[in-house]
Amino acid sequence: MNYSEIQDTIADWFARQDLPTATFIELAEQELNRVMRLQGMEVLVSATPEYQRPDGLWYITFPDGFLEVKTIKDADLTLHCVSPQQMLEDRDQAYAISNGTIILGDADPIDLVYYRAVDPLSAAADENLFTTIAPDALLYLSLDHAASYMDQPGTYRQQAMERMGELRAADAGSNLTGPLQQRAY
């Protein structure tokens, strides 16, 4: 299902061609970007801190579309997240997040794996990750926004949440490297 097909389906569902379907889809995409963290949203970049503060800490500005850190590695060490206040004590093994930046203890390059927002649909870009792996969830969330707009309650949100749960489970299952084996205790 692509962008124009989702727009047509929303209009057909409510038998109205005058609905701002693009707005409903945009709201649904924003919600999916807020709550879903899927393998297809992961990006790996190597980055070097850009500038240093007077207290000696280094900063990297969030990359475009940044949603959330998955992992940060400095050489072979996986850094853990602490508060910005704790960075002065844990600078060698930690990072912090503050004001659109990642705070680091030194200027060494890092490998950053982060979740990137899925690019929005448009007439020029009529497919994205959500239309590929979760068109039903995207449609049901769009229908929920349309129903709210017209003050016509329905079960669209519940349907979307069920699809999103299934998607999370399938995505988590695909992280496995082999068959599960039950241990005898």
C-alpha cells in the first residue's frame, strides 16, 4: 500500500472525498516515529566530537532524524548513559544527552547506532518503511485521526495497537541468530 492508496482508502472508508487525508497520515507517521523502534530505523554512523566545553566535555550534535540512541561505542568499549551532571565523574565510560547533543568525555571518534525517524510520505515519496512493513498499522492510525476529526469514534486505535504489537514481536524475533533452545533445569 502506498501513499495515494492510503489516502484513497481513508476517503473511501468514510465515503468522503473532502477529508484532509494527508494530515491524518502525517499524524499517524509522527506517532509511529514516536513509539516504534524497529531494525529498519537503525542507523550506524562514525562520528567525531565537534566542540569542547570549558569543563572539558565534548559534544556531538544529533544527526538528522535522530530519535534515540541504541548504542555508543568508543573503540571496543560500550558507553553507558548517565545524567549530564554525572559526566564529569564518569567521562571515560559514559555519555549523556542534553539539548540536542550527545555529551562525551573525550574527543575520540565513536560508533553511534541510533534510531532515525522514518521519512514522511508525500506525492514525491509514496513509500517508506511504514508502508512496506506496517501499512495496516499506518492505515488504522490514520483512520483513528480521521474519526477523531469527524467525531466518529471507532476501534481504529485498538486495531493499530494490535498491529504495532505484532510488528514489535516480529521485529524482536528477527534479532535472534538461531533457533531457540529450551534448557533443562
